[in-house]
Amino acid sequence: MEFELAERSTARARIFIFGPSGNGKSVSGLLIGRGLTTDYGRILQVDTEHGRGGSCTGKRVGSESIGKFYCKRLGKPFTVQKYLEVLVEAEKSKKFDVIIFDSISHVWAGKGGLLERKDEFAKVNKNNDQRSDWAPITAEYQELVEAILQTNLHVIFTARSKTAWATEENDKGKLALKVVGLAPVMRDGFQYENSQILFMAEKGVAVNLKDDTDLLPKDEPFVPTIDTGKLIASWYAENEGTVKDSGLYGLKAEGYRKCDKCNGLMELSGTDEVGDLTVNIYRCKNNPSHVKREKAEG
């Protein structure tokens, strides 16, 4: 029996990016992906969005212009087997360092995805105990997760999001429904298989919900850039000098804060004068009842 010293350099990033349509998931994924490797040509994007990902080529974000990357389109039915085949072939080709699934939502909730297959099992079995209907679905799902965790490629996922609700006591002591955030369209818990979770709360603006490197901004929303990917790559390469000296956090998103109550985005909504102090008032975009007051800089 042989034992090896654990090294970060043998691990690979698993990055989950979710949010509403139009908030920049695809662009952010490509920028971070470019930071994880040496060239856009080392990136494979698996496109389930009818070619929308390819339209990112040439798009400018700040001073950066997105270069040409490889693309593989997936169509209906969105089966686990299709996702597995492209993952295996991408790694076997040795052409790529990064694979981006844009999006992973389709394998769960798309035509021919796992949820639809579960419904088909239910119609055939007609069993009141639905656990038997979930058994083959869970097995396929686990096969996909295991393949993703074991691949030698950096993997980035984008996912659509849906509105999430919770009950909250109002000022009259009664329970009322409140919007508390946006949940990803994917099997619950999948996002936690990843090393980073970013919520695109506003167009081009990300909120860090999880970061195994502990290097990305925790409280301040930011704009993902190539430098964000470089920072993550430096951590995996165990190049501490590069990490400490680089300051590669991406661009700060001015006028925003992270909502501590629902992990959404707080926007500067006004100011207040308290004696000689000016206080900034931030209000959550998902739930306006969540308010943060903060001393204005300067």
C-alpha cells in the first residue's frame, strides 16, 4: 500500500455560477476560464443555449476582448449520457484545460433531463411510493457528479435561477411570504459539490457565496474578470507568492454590498446625516426589508 502527500496542485477548480437570464453568467464563466489557462483556445464551452454562448466571442469587458474558444452544442434530449460523453472526449483530446457547461440546468430540468425522466418512470410504475421512481434518477445523477469530481479539467457550470420564497413574521406578528433570493435550477445540493459558488445578482456583478480558496471578496460584490480566474489558478498551483502579491480580485462593484440575511445584492439607495457623519443606506434588491447602514467613506 502506497501513500502520497496531499497537494493542491493535483486538484482542479469546480466553479458554479448562477443567476437570472442576462446577468452575465456566460461572459463571467469565459473570463474566469481564461484566467485558469493560457489561452481562450484551451477552453471548451458546452452550449445548451442554442448558440448564445458563441455570441460572446469578441465581446469587450473593460479592456478585455473575449477571444475564440471551442464550442460543442448539445440539443434535446438533455441526457446525462450526452454530458458524460463530451466530458470524457474533451479530456481524452488533451486540447483543453477548462470545460464550461453553459448550462447545467438542462440536464436536470430540460427536455429529456432527469426530472422529465422521473415523471416517465412514475407514469409507468404507478406506485404511490415515489422513492422507487427516484432510484434510477439518483444513480444517473451520481454518475455525473462522480465524473465531474474526477476529471482532470477545470470545470465551470452556469445555471439558471428561480425565485425562492420563505415565510417571515411581519410587523403585525403574522407570517407573510417574502422573496429571499434566487435558487439555481439544478438538483438541490449540486452547487455545494463545487469549490466556488458565485451568484450573478446584477448584470456583470457577482456575489461570493462559497470560496474554498478564501481569496475572493467575501462581503463586497465584484465584477469577475480574467484576474479572478488567475487568482484561483494561483491557489491551485500553490504559488503563494503570486497570490499574495497580485491583488487579483476582479473589479470592485461600486455602490453594492452583500446582503447578510439572504446572500442577495444590496444597492446604495440613499444617505442619511447623523450628526457630523454621513451614513450610506443599502437596501436588498431581493427583499427591500433587508437594510444595512454604513458610514460613508471620507
